[in-house]
Amino acid sequence: MLWVYAIIGGIGAGIVYNNSVTVANKWFPDHRATVAGTISAGFSWGSIPIILLIGILPKIHPIAVFKSIMLGLAVTSFVIILISAFLMRRDPPKGWKPPTYNPQSSRSKLIRATDYQFTFSETVRTWQFWILVITFLLVASEGLTIVSKAVQYGLYFHFTLVIAVAAALGSSIMAGLGKFITGVVSDAIGVIKTLILFYALSGVFTLLSILFGVLHNEIGFVVSVALAILTWASIYTVNPAAVGYFYGEVASGNNYGLLYAIAKGSGAIYGGVLTAIMITALGWINTMIVSGLFGIIAALLAIPLLWKIPKPPKKQ
């Protein structure tokens, strides 16, 4: 039953996340990355109360208390989601643009690469879409390796449990902060530049965590792990923004839904399952080196996206 609940919860969370960032793409095209980053940050920061709650559960009947609290949170979330869905049930008018939109301004060139609205079938026939999928998958695999095994990673280098747990607990805070910062930076300098920068940094910080682990530098280890998570979390902001930037808002739900399902799903399998096998066969250091290189490789693969934007299909 645990697996059934996990699958149902995962599907529900994915539906809420995808619809939320899709709404951001449609209503806030001039600040799509900042709004998507803020929404994504909420997903990370929302887990912090639960983490703290687990630490203060009473010794008497802790499971029963936890179940009651989770039931209350589930009902509250359900009601809020229904109200939000009702308020946002209508899409903006066709061809809608914010009042400040000016196609000739340099700012507007950061909003959309082209004014054409791609359909879902047109999107999946562009090679740029599959570059986004592959790079998302690589960075998701890298980051989820750290997030899912942060405590064991720290203990491998014989750090105290406090240090290892600090690296793990910081993941929710840093992931949320990274998503928000990525959004602000993307809207300032462009989503593809930000994607390349943060992907590369995520790989560099992951490799630095290995170095500080070998040197037994506790502060360096915690900081590098925290920054690796901060920059890894950019995938949840830059990718929905990049889909809107390249392909428009009309089919953004389908376009980003497919990208997210393939890349995040495969990345979770790698970060959660395959890395456990790799750690047994190759050891922690070699496994983490591979993960760090994923981020750098993803950044290199994304470089052509700077000047090769998807072209609208030729009309027959």
C-alpha cells in the first residue's frame, strides 16, 4: 500500500506543479521565469514544516499524531487547490500580452524567441525540445543523487551525523531559494544563458563536495552540497520558462508536461535506484564524479540553444 500511496501522491503533486507553472507561462509571459521560480520554491519550502514536525512528535502515540496532522494538511490542501482552480479556470484571451509588452524592445526579446505559437506535435519535432529533455534528465539525475543520499554521503567521509543531517536539511531551503533566484536571473539575462550557467555550476559544486569530503573540510562540504542543490534546483524554473520562450503559451501544458515526465521520471530512477547500484560497484567518489560531470555535460549540450531557436514550420 505504501507504493500505491506514493504513486498517487506523486501523480497529484506533478499535476499541481505542471498546471501551476503553465498558468505562469500564460498569464505572466513578461516575467514567466520569476513567477515559475516562485511557484516551484513553494514546493520546496512547503516540506520544511513537515521536516520540523517529525523532529518534535510526541513520544506517546507519535504515529497516530502524525497521521492526524497529515490528514488535516491533506484536507486543507485539497480545499485550497479547488478554490485556486476555480479562480484561475479561464485562460487569458487569445493573443493576450501584458500592457508593457513591446516586440521591438530588448526586454521583449527575452520574453519570446519568436511570436509563433507551436502546437504539441510541432514542438516534439524540433531538436531543441529534445536537448531540453536530455539536459533536464542529466541535471535531475545529478541533483537527485545528492538530495536522496545527502546523509549517507556525509557519513561516508566520516563527518558527524550533525554535519550530514545539516547538509540534508538544507536541501529544502536551498532548493527553494535556488528556484526563486534562477527565475529572477532568467528574467534579467535570458533563460537559456541562465540554464547553461546554473547547470555548469551544479556540476562544479558537486565535484567540489567530493574534494572537501576527501580533505575532511566540514564547512566546505556543507557549503558545496548546499550550493550544488541550489543550482540543481534551477531545472524546475528554467525548463518551464524555456518551453514558453521557445514554443509559446498555447500548448505549454502539454509541452512541459511531456518534458517533465520523461526527464524527472528518468532522473528519479537514476538518482534513487541506479546510484545505489553504482555506489556498491564503483564506490561513493566515482559515483559522485559521474553525477558532477552530468551537470557540466548538460551545460555544454545546451550551448547551441543560445543561437539556434526553433523555427516555425513552413506552411504547406
